[in-house]
Amino acid sequence: MEDTKDQMSEALLDGWLQMSTAISNERLVKAMTYNESMVCGFLYRQRKEEGEALTATELCRRLSMKKSQMNLVLNRLESQEIIRRERSRQDRRQVYLFLTDQGVPFYEKAHREILKLPGGVIERMGEEKARRLTELMKEAAACFRRMQEEEKRTEGVEKE
């Protein structure tokens, strides 16, 4: 039984690495890096949903990105006037991030380019397989997040 689990783990890892390599070898957007597009995507959705503004700390948490990485991304996007930072009036320590009016069309154009990749996969796999793949990818991502949370809780208990 353990051999089967190990074989399945190897097969899953192989598939995961093939997918990761295929995606990372092809720069999804020419105008910005992967991390920049992820940050812009979060800020874009936040703007459209008119939800609460996001801080860099919240973006770091949601994107599992280190603060140093986030600062590099934010500085670059701000220098290009794609995002702006705004200090909270209630708590001066809080700095909120927003996509600028110039940043919105910039991101929308980049996002249309990104959509060509999954669009090509749908064309080649067919809609039904692509739907199943999407569900499985989301389920796998949720499993990984739960595993990471469990690991963090376990590490916290061991340190006490």
C-alpha cells in the first residue's frame, strides 16, 4: 500500500513540476513580473468589489510573499504610477494600496494577455476536462494551504 502512495506522490509531484516549469518558462505578461501581476490582480479585484482597502502586510499574507519582495514590487509599480499608497487617517501606521486610474487599463491589458494561456489549454483539452482540472487545482491548492496551516500550528506548539 505504501508503494502505491509513494508512486502516486511521485506522479503528482512530476505533474506539478511539469506544469510549474511550463508556466514559469513562459513569461505570462511581458510588461510586468509574475509578482507584479499578482499584486495588481488583487488590487484590481479589490477596486471592482469596492471592498476594504488592502495594506502591504495583508497582500504579503494573501500572496505568501516576503515583505522585502513585496516592497520591491510595490516600489516598481509605484514608480510606474500603476499603484499609489495612501496613509490611513485613523491610524497613520497603516498604508493602503490602490490601483491608479492609469493602472487599471494597464492591468486589464496585461490580464487579457494572461487569459490567452488558459484559453489555449481549454481549446486543446476541451471545456469539460478544463472544468475538472480547474476544480482539482483549486482543491489541491486548498489542501496545500490547510497542510501549511497545520504545520505552522504544530511548529508553534513545539516551540512552547
